[in-house]
Amino acid sequence: MATVMVAPTRPRRLVEIALMVVALAIGIGGYVLTTINRTGVIPPNLGMHIVILLVVAIAAEIGMHVLAPYADPVILPISVALTGLGLAMIYRLDLTYDMLGRYDTESGGHLMPTSTKQLIMVGVALVAAALTLIVVRNHRLLRRFTYTFGVISLVLLLLPMLPVIGSEQMGARVWIRMGPLSLQPGELVKVTLAIFFAGYLVNKRDSLAIGGPKILGMRLPRARDLGPILVVWLIGIAILVLQRDLGTSLMFFGMFVAILYVATNRPSWLVIGVVMFTPAVILAVRAFPHVQNRFNVWLNALDNDVYNAQVGSYQVVQGLFGQASGGLMGTGWGRGYPHLVVHAESDFILSSLAEELGLTGLLAILLLYLILIERGLRAAIGVRDGFGKLLAAGLSFSLGLQVFVVLGGITRVIPLTGLTAPFLAAGGSSMVASWVMIALLVRISDAARRPTRPIPSSAISGHASHAGDNALAQSRSASADHRTTATASEGGEAQ
């Protein structure tokens, strides 16, 4: 693993503050335009919302200045901008859902809107990110608990299988319910498994990098070094079999292979990963009707029978129609019909944004994701320890893979997997996990950009003087020994 020495930098807080103002303006602008286009008036509580957001932004900047003064000034504003866009779109959908009576109960009550729930979870996620920065003052400390995080990951993966709290939705058993609360442990496992993979592979990278036979120009690993990838492959198969969740299985296995490639710098591991995962997908398609139906929807979405089926391609096709109706510039905030798509606020929120912001807006959002991932990889290159490199690379690749899988699903590049867009989609588990990942990337980027402490000149001169004295003493001792030897030789000759 290579290390790029980053030149000492000053804390660029003014740049971050300017970017934070732009990020807040993006979210507030979407909220205001949605309200005006849907109701014709400016939001009556706009001033209060702006004050609250400014207070939160100021608190975040002060916290960053104290906890991570040398952190990358771009990571936090981009995360805030994506979160604001997601909140604005969920609020826009709630306005339509409320008109359609979606939140009305039979007793005449009113359910809590999704946007309110999401706002609460954003607050929880920000608190979790702040606690992560406070507790993890040095990311290298996480390496001590490598196997602890491995055990935690295993426990979280097994929780949905418990008969009391486990819950199955849309054919996949990935949820747990405790009263009114629901949680998707697989989202949190992305963080714990990244720490475990990074800690394990940084210790085993030397043995895994040793090459075996060379086939088709690639140096394959030795057979005895295939153990780790076989274990993770079995875990992925277990997720497919027990939870019937293709997306989570793909995420975990892909993240491990990516970290393994970064640790060993051998492309053969990528080829081995693809070769091992492909039969598992084929098996899942043949064995589980839920997965088989998703592949059928993917391949035959426009078929009339598939479209009209009870669990057919209606969602995918309506999402494609919505993206097409958005065109290049979009219909505008609040002027489209994204509510016609099932789960428009979660699985298909990128489709909703593409309809009202157009291809231009969607590309801008993807560019924000791309910059965020690039900044994470830049932190991985610049940090000086191997564990930090692998952890930052794993977290960045996880974000990139998740965005690709979600975007590929709504555009029919790949089948739908049930994953959601980080920061944008409705879902508390995903929001909390995404912000914890951002906190870890901020911590690693702070370590990468922090200048090393120079050795005081007095210590350097004292060390040089001490070394000079030692050299002079050794020279005098050698001269004395030489004179003693010469004297003894003369005495022997005289005798």
C-alpha cells in the first residue's frame, strides 16, 4: 500500500463555512420551492427553520474545529447538502400523500409524516456522528477491537433471524421490530464489518500478497491463502439463504474484496471475487422466488403480464416513466408525479429527484457522491498507517457500491436489490450508519492532513552534541588502545 505524503496544511475552516452555507441553501431552497409550488405561499415557519439549521451548522463547525481541526473541509458540507436534498424531497412527497389521505387513520387521527420521522432520525444520526468523533479520538484505537467488531457484526446479522423480533418484508428477512420501532441491522453492519476487515487484513496482507501460479498474466494467490475469502463468501451465502437479501450479501462481499485488493495490490482477488459470487447469485435466482421475481422484473419489465402481476414491474416502469418525463431540466420542485411510484421516498428517491430536477439535477447529485467518495479515497492515500488506509478505502468503496447498486436498479442496469441511497432515502438505520461512516472518514482525514510534529531544534542540537561527544570518546579510546598495543609489541621485541 502506497502512502502519499500530504504537505502540511492549515485548518481551512473558512472554506468549510462557505461550503456549509451553500449546502444549507440547497436544502432550504428545495423546501421553499416545494412549498411555493404546491401551496402558492412561502412556508410560514421558514424563519424558525433557518435559525435552527444555522444553530446546528454553527455547532457542527465549532465541533469540527475542536475535534478534527485538520479534517477535509469538503466531506461535511457535501453530506449536509445530500441530507438536505433528501429531506426536501421527502417533505415534497408528504404534501401529496397528505392530500391523498395516506396518513389519516380510521379513528380520525393523523399518523406522523415520513418527513417528520426522517428529521428526527437526522438529529439522531448527527448525535451519533458527534459521539463517534468524541469517543474515537484516534482511529488506530479501533484496531485493538478488530475481533470484537467481528463478533458484533455476526450478532447484528443474526438478529433478524430471531423468531420474536425478526420481521420479513417483501420477501427479505432483514428487519427487527421492538414495539413501534423498527431497525435494519445490516446498515450498521457496514461500519462494523469495515473495521473488522481492515483490522484483519492489515495483519494478514503480507501472506495474502504472496503470489502463487501465474495464469493469463495474473499472479493468483496460493491455495492455502484462500481461507479468508472463502469464509466471507460463506457468510454472503448464508445471508442469501437465511435472509434472502441479495443487496446486503453483495455489499458485504464486495467491500471485503475491495479492501483485500487495496491491501495486497493484486487484481487476481477481484477476479476470484466475481467468479465466486456469480454462482451464488445463480443459485439464489433458482432457489428463492423473491430473488427470481426481481430478475424477471429486470429482464421483462415492459412485458404486459409482468407489469400487471401482483408483484410485477409496475414500480420499475413507473420510475422509468418519471425519469423520462423529467427530461433534461426536470418538472420543478413539487410539479411532478413521483408519488405514483411505490416507495418513492426510499428505494426510488433517486427516481423522484430525477423527475423533478431532471437529468441535470441527477448528475449534480451523482457528482456530489463522486466528490465525497474521492475525498474518502484521498484520506486513505494520505493517512500514514495501514489500518487507516484500509478502513477509509473500505468505507469509501461501500458508499460508491451502494450508490451504483441503487442507481443501477432504478435504471434497469441491474436488478433491484432493496438498498437505499445514502443520506437521501427515508430510513433511520441507513441515515445513522451513513453519518457514522462520515465521522470515521473525517477522523481519518484529520490524521492524514495533520502535520507531523517537528523535532525541537534544541533537541536536535543536543542530540548532535551528544553524538559528537560519543564519537570523540570512542576515537580517544581507540587511540589509547592503539598506543597500548604498540607499547606491548615494543616490550615483547626488546625481550
